[in-house]
Amino acid sequence: MKLKHSLFTRRQFLNGILGGWFGALAASVLYPALKFVFPPTREPDQVILPFSDCEDMKLNTVKNFPWGSKPGLLKKNDDGSYTAFVAVCTHLDCNVTYLSDQRKFFCACHDGWYDESGTHIGGPPPRPLRRLILSIEGEDLIIKREGVE
Amino acid sequence: MMRKKKLIVLCSLIIALHSFVLLRHDFAQQVAQEEKTEMTKEHESQDKIVSGPKDIKESTGIYVFVSWMWLAIVVLIYFLKLKIKEVDRLFEIRYLSGKKK
Amino acid sequence: MSSKGQKMGLRSWLDDRLGVSAVFGFLRDKKIPQHRHSVWYYTGSAILLFFAIQMITGFMLVFYYNPTLEGANTSVARIMTEIPLGWIIRSVHSWSASFMIAFVFIHLLSIWITKAYRKPRELTWISGVFLLLISLAFGFTGYLLPWDDLSLSATKVGTDIPRSIPVVGVWVTRLLRGGDDVTGDTLTRFFGFHVSILPLFLLTILAVHIYLVQKQGMSVPVSDEKKGKKLKELPFWPNFVYREMVVWLILTGILFSVAIFFPPSLEKAADLMAPAPEGLRPEWYFLFLFQMLKIFPSKILFINGDTIAVLLILLGIIAFFFLPLIDSKPAEKKGKIITAAAYLFIVFAVAMSLWSLLS
């Protein structure tokens, strides 16, 4: 059955074509299935809080706010300015807390420590806490993700 | 004189027609709006979710998928038919040669 | 050459431990007889195809489904509107269930008519009737899960039917409902049946069923067996499998097309206190039973009509289970009457269903 100059036998050719089309059909069914199983979870571009809520915060305290499905922490610094963090440990995704008396962020899962500017200073965390960008527009405190205009 | 009269008649006719059309248009819009609000109201009260493609992108995607799927099925069946012919022939050859022994 | 040697090594390594070559050897020698009624041999694998699709889409839906009174309807609504292509997945699951049950009926009827349950295949038939009942139970429990008006009422009616059975009936109803009434507990219970208890039973009995089919080989119709001459046979692998692939491709194509262009909708969340909605009907495969209960008189000779109807249905199911034992002389007149009963059953079921649909 094999031709003189052919690289494949007829059977190999048939098997290859069958397998190829089957694979293509299977892939085109798998794609929507994967889209269903992995739905897009986007973190918000920005969160708007009424500024009046955080105006009377004491110095060196924090306030919780929801950043999408993660907790966010709004911190009032000693000079009266504000900083916002995503309150999730950069080690293994636990939520962190702020200890006012020690002026440190603390993650209880694996004893991770960050100083008051969010820099990792002890324990396993590999990176500083993620910062968010703050701006005040009229009555609103606008908290944005880095890189969003 | 005649000309002026004609012009006035024409102008008033145009205005009358125009206002009539405008009125009709307004009325039509009002009716359409009423209908629309009624429909949304009905939808809200029934609260039935009819499933289907969300947007044009999804519905074109569906048509592309269905036509691609049937194309692939037809091609595959064609090649499977060839394959069936091949394996049946192989089986018959083996069957006959087995019989001869 | 070396890679081929390694591959052979791996194969023999696995084979020394698992002994799968016996299975492959068996499948290579397995023969499918060819005759006028061979087409029914494809129905079994069609059921398997739809069951596989049910499992895969079921796994996917359960990622998002929430089996609680508050969450059931909204989570289905979320699957249909928010989750990418969720409406297609739900539609495929719903349609594939119908297709599967349709093929279960065709499979059983074809075996009834060709009398494939003859000795020694009685247990294969009995396990098959179990599989039919489990498939119907899958459909019944799954119908409640979207928790809309229709599914609630259908479940109320369906779980109330056993109550007519003397003595044990009340307890069956309570077992199904998790109390005297259909509540959130019923939903949780049905979810448990649908995703855990029924699949376990189905897979176990299916394994027995398939084992028995392999052990006894394919049955040949009475008429061909009587002739006594040897039938033409095809090897299962690969000749028959390629033919099955053609059937699978066509069925999958039809299923996906129907599911995409006719997706099921979702009514608003069920209200336990609301009156039953009009036009209540169960799934199509329960229609003939539904209609039968509807037309039965309420009193027959001082006995509750429902009780008689339910007992009749029960009797029918029991007779169906033991059909191979009842049909002890397949080639004689009794056998012919039983075959005629199959056609009569088809006419009865179709007529009852149509009556219910048109009224």
C-alpha cells in the first residue's frame, strides 16, 4: 500500500487526521468548559468612601474597608495624612492586623511582621504590603489601584 | 397677489402637517414609552429568567461554534467511514485466511 | 528504539501489577453478532455517553450551586446570568438528562421486544430495571433543585403519591420530604440524593450490569437463534467501536445544538405559601403516570382511587422486574403475548402523554 515517495502509510495518514480533528473538536468544547470553571474575578479599580467617615479617626489608628473580596486598611499617620493598604500578607494570603501600640502590622498565620509603612521587617513575608493610592475629591475619599488613572 | 396667497397657504399647510406629524410622533413616543415601562414592570413582577446569549458577541460565538462543530462532525464521520472500511477489510482477510487453515 | 523499549518496559511493569492485558485481550476477542436488530446494540453506549456528559456538567454546576432555601434559586440564576456560558452548561445538563432517559427507555424496550433477557441474562435485566428507576430518581430529584414554582409543586405532588400505599406509604413520604411537608430540608435532602446517594448506587449497579453483559456476551434475537446457523460477527475492537464513535458524534452534535438553541428558563423562587401555579406538569417521562393518576376515579368500591392506582403502578414495576422469569417460554405463545404487551405499553404511554399534553 505504501507509495514510493510517501513518508506515511495510508493508515498513519488516516489516524493522524482523525486524531487531529478529534483533538480540535475536543479543544473547542473544553474552552467554554474552562471559561465556566474559571470565571473572571477582577479586583476593583477603585473604592469610594465618604471622607466624613474617616475624618475624625485618631492618629496612629486604622479603619477597615472592603477592597473587592479582600480587606483593606486605611491608616491615619502621625502627621494626619492617610495611607491605604491591602491588608493581606504577602507570604500566604492571610489577613493582617495593625497593632497600634507596637506600630506594626502583624500576620498571625506564620508570625509575619511589617512596620507602620508596610515594609516587611520580620518573619516569612517576602514583600512589603501592597499600597493603594489615595485622593480626596470633595466629600469623597477615592482609593485606587496602582496604575489606574 | 396670487403668488403671495399661494405662499401663505403652502406655509400654513406645511406648518399644519408638520405639527400634526410632530404630535403624532410625540404620541407614538409616549405610547412606546408606556408600553416599555409596562413590559419591564411585567418582567419584574414575573421575575422569570430567560436564558440565552448575553450579547451579540456571545450569540455570534455560538453560531460559529455550532457550525464549526457540525463541520468537524461531518469531516470526522467521513474519515471514520474510511477507517471502518479499512478495518473491516483487514478483518475479512484475517477471517478468510484463518478459515483456510 | 530506546524509547520504544522503555514504553514496553512501562507497559509490562504496569501489567505485572494490574493485569490489564487480560482485559485488553478480552476486548480484542469480543465479537458483536450482526443481524437485523444489531442497531439496538448501540443504545447502551449512547446511555453511557449521556451519563458521562451528565457527570461532567454536574461537577461543573455543583461548583456554583447552593442547596439552601435562600440560595438555591439565586445561585441557579447566577449560573444562568453571571457565570460565563453558565446557561449553556445548565441547558446541556437538563437536555442530556432527557436524552439519557429517552435512551434508557429505548434500550429497555428493545430488550423486551427482542427478548434479550432470556436465560442466562435475567440478572442483567433486573440490574437494568434498577438503573431505570435510579435514572428516573435522578430526574425527579434534579427537577427540584432550581427551586422555582414549578419544581416545588411537582415535588409536592410526586412525594405525596407514596402516601396512598397502605401502612408504609406515609413513612416513604416523610423519608423523601424530611418531615410532613416540603421545606428547605427537602431541598437539602434531594440535593444529597442527587449528587451523592444516587450516583453511588448508579455506578455500583452499572458496574455489575456491564460486567454481566461482558460475561454473557451479546444476546441474539430468538428468530436468529432458532435458525441455528452461525451469524456474521464483527470484532468489538476496533470495528464496532469506530461505528459507535459515529453514533456518539451525531448524538453529541444534536445534544449541543438543542441545548444551545432551546435553553430552559428559570421561574421566580418558589414560595412555600403560594398557591400552585397553573399548567403544572412533571417532566415528560413522568407524564403517562401523572395522567393515569389524574383520570383515576376518586372512589372505586369504597376504596380510595389513588390507592388502587398507586398499587397498580407498583404491581406493574414489580412485574417489570421479574419479566424474564414471567416470560419463561419465549418461543411459544406466552412469549408472543408478552412481546405484544411491549407494543401495547408503548401505545399506552404515548397516548397518555399526548392526552396530558393536549388537555
